[in-house]
Amino acid sequence: MNLLIKSAGQGREIVALPAGALEYVGFSAQRLVAGETLALDAGERELCLVLLAGHADIAGEAPGQGSFAWDNIGERQSVFEDKSPYAVYLPAGSQVRVSARDALQLGVCAAPGNPDGRLPARLITPQSMKRSVRGKGANTRFVCDILPDTEPAHSLLVVEVRTPSGHSSSYPPHKHDRDNLPAESFLEETYYHQVNPPQGFVFQRVYTDDRRIDQAMAVEDGNLVVVPEGYHPVSVPYGYESYYLNVMAGPKRVWQFHNDPQHSWLLDL
């Protein structure tokens, strides 16, 4: 399986995870022009809609809740602004319409939902998201928890990360591909990348201990990297900034990772 999915230069869909590529995680990134509307039906999956850039009106219906509507949400015009995004959580069975007020980039994150859980559709505001700095030195990166495991959902975990020029990220290499709590949880993952300036690229490697999977990729703006299992570090060349949106899901909604023991010594620096 090729773990790098290239983006489309034109059209509404920037990039999408093919159906059936992963068992738990679904993802697409969409671009809408002002006045354009995108209709989505969650079906058996729960959704987290992340307004990557631009402004939108979002309205629809959720089971047991009836109708909902949030008008003119969105605060940033680029994922590289020092701002958290707006997002919307939608339980299984929801139907929604996203109407762009200006040029809109939207991340559609999906995972198995619980039709009996009756979690309400809700607006997730920037003020409610935890922002943190991880790492030190050239391993420093900036994290925003959009839908962490401390907030209500059935399967989905969503986080975004900005990594400065010349830095590494998701590093030292770590994985979460064994259902072995409390030491490690099994979570599939996707990385939706943007690069600033957009003609740049970053490097990402996905590998397992036994090297059954071992792919090193040059990742360009708008590309998607699929992480079914294994370690998955990112390296950013000098002169460019990295952004990625992570979507994770698995049988248990817990993020517990395991560092590659060959590189764990880096944590002592």
C-alpha cells in the first residue's frame, strides 16, 4: 500500500483517504468558493469538521437533538496563523450543510460513531482548545488539541501541529499500533499536510520494528500520509514551515504511544 496520497490541484476535493484504506479513520480536505455549499451525511460515522481557513455557516440536524445552526464561524485565513480553528462535532446519523462565506478550506474527519450514545452536535470554539509547546531545541513544535480524549466523542481524536523551519516533529519516533493498555493503544492515523510557502516539501517516514512497512516520503502541500501502524516522524527542511492535521481512531479512544527504543535516548538531551 502506498502511504502517500497526492492532492488534486483543482476542484472541490483537495485530497481524500480512499474508502476502505483504513478500518477506523476517514478523512478528506475540501475547498469551497464563496457561496458554495457542501452537504454531508454522517451515516454510521461521527464527524469533526475543522475550518482550516475561511468562514462558513454550518447548519443541519442530529438524532435526538433536532436542528442546529452556527453562522459566520471561522477566524483565520491560513493554518499558519497563530490561532486555533473553529470545529464542529457531529454524532452518527447527522446531516449537515456547510456554506462558505469566502474561500474556505475544510477538513472532514470521520470515525465509527455510536448511534445509541446520543452525543449532541456541538460547536468547538478556539477558546476551548488546549494549546501547548512540545519538544525543545530543533524538536520544538506547536500543538492544538481540537478533539482530544478528554472531550466527548465515541472514536475520533483530532489534533493539529505547526512545526517551524528546520525542525523535526512527531519525534523521537513513536507509534500506537498495539492494543496493550496502559502501555500502548491501537490507533490508526492520517496526516494532512500543508507547507508554507506552498512550493516546499517535508519528509515523513512510516516504519515498523520489523520493517514490513518502511516508506520514506517527500510530502508536498495538500498531501495526505496514511499511518496504519508503525512509527511516523516528520522532518521540515530549512526555509519552510509545516502544518499537519492528525486524525486518529481505534477500538478504544485512548492515546497512549510507545517511543522507538533505538531513539528514546534523544529524550534525555
